Amino acid sequence: MRVLLVNAHPDDVEFTCASTCKQMVDLGWEVYEILMTSDEYGTVRDDFKGERIRRIRKNEMVEAAKVYGINEDGTPKIKLIWFGEIDGHLRFNREVFLRLKNMVIDINPDIIIGPDSFYSMDLHPDHKHTGWLIYLLVQSLEPKKRPTLLLYHSFNTNFYIEIKNIKIQVEAWSKHRSQTRPIFNKILVPLRRLFYFLRRIKTGPIIAEGFRKVDFSREENLIKNTLHKIVYYIFATEMDGPDRYHPTPEELGLFPQK
Ligand SMILES: [Zn+2]
């Protein structure tokens, strides 16, 4: 089996499907991960924004990926691919769509995992654009050739994978050292346990990572249920504003890479 994760930022896996990812690596599946951006704004310090934090975040991502399993030569089993869009400014256009589509066709995965941009618990613009891109991209393939598409960040989950090792998430997350502190790592495990415990309303006796498995039926992304509408409204109005993304990419000398 070949799996492709498409994430907006380094560390998105750690917060959404770390256990699933670990199980896939352990099964010997080939796991690819496309990172759409390199977290160029992943710091509160203006003097680190841009090239400097990008270098740090790329190194931290490699260390985090190693937690899921390493090859004999010490490299992570997960194959990381840096797409080259800019954090907070991920473009949703034809050029990006076609380049991503070509990458997906080359990798030819059986399963794609990425963010849900429709029933989404996280409508950060980069997540939203990544979710739209992968949804439209898989939809544009011939139905018989479409990989299974599983979406995380979804509040309308219908597909669950049991969590075998809840600690893997924090083990990997702690490698993103510029983003966390040991004290946060300590409180993260009980917080995640609580989250997964609450989700047992849907998953019964097990704790599980939840996804929305899409079937590309008409209207599957239309939010009709009133509760879902309220949830969507809350998440849609609570996401990152533009404040975090100053100075501008141009001021930092950043341009999308190819
Ligand atoms: Zn993210």
C-alpha cells in the first residue's frame, strides 16, 4: 500500500493522525508526505520569520518524521516532499493545482490523507486551500483511478482508526522544538486523552482518530444540519487573521518555490 499525506504545515500530522501514520509505517506501507508550506511564519519573532525559521522548521520536521520509523541509513521512512508555498499565503489557483496533481499522479497512492475544508474544525486559510486542492484533485481523476480520500480536522467524521499508541503524537510533536516547550508536551497527552475520550460518543469503547471518508456523491459537502451549521460558523470565525503574517513575504524576500 502507498499512502500520501498532504499537509499545509510541518506538524499537522502530529495534531491529526499521528497514530494512524505510525501504524501505516509499521505495516511497511510506503508513506509520502507533501508539505505545502515550510512554516515561514512559525515564530513570534520578526527577526526569525522567513528563511531562518524555514530552515529550522525543515530540520525539525525531519527529526519528527524519524519518530515514526527510520531506514538503515538513519533517514525517516516517511518520504518528505516540500512543495514550496509560503506559510499563511498558500495559493489556491490553477498553477498550484496542476503541479500538485502531477505530483499525486507520479506517486500514485492508494490512500490520500489531508484536511477537510468543508466540515472543518480548522479553517486556517492554508488548511482550507490544501483541503480544496486535494478534494478537487482526486475528484478530477477518473472514478476508477481515485485513491481513497480520508480527511482530518472534520467535525462530520465517518471513519475511525483505533489509536494504538497515543504517546507517539507527543513524541513526534516534541521534535518541533521551536514550537513547543517541555511543559506543553506534558499537558498535551492528558488533553488528547480527554479529546479522544469525548469522541467515544462516536467510537464506542475504543479511542480512535477520526476522518471523513469522501465518496464524491453530489451534495456530500453541503452543510444542511443546523448543528453542523453552527459548528462551522464558530470555526470559520475563529481562525488566524492576517496579523500573524507581517511583515509581508515580499518584505522578507520570500517567493513561492518550484
Ligand atoms: Zn497547520
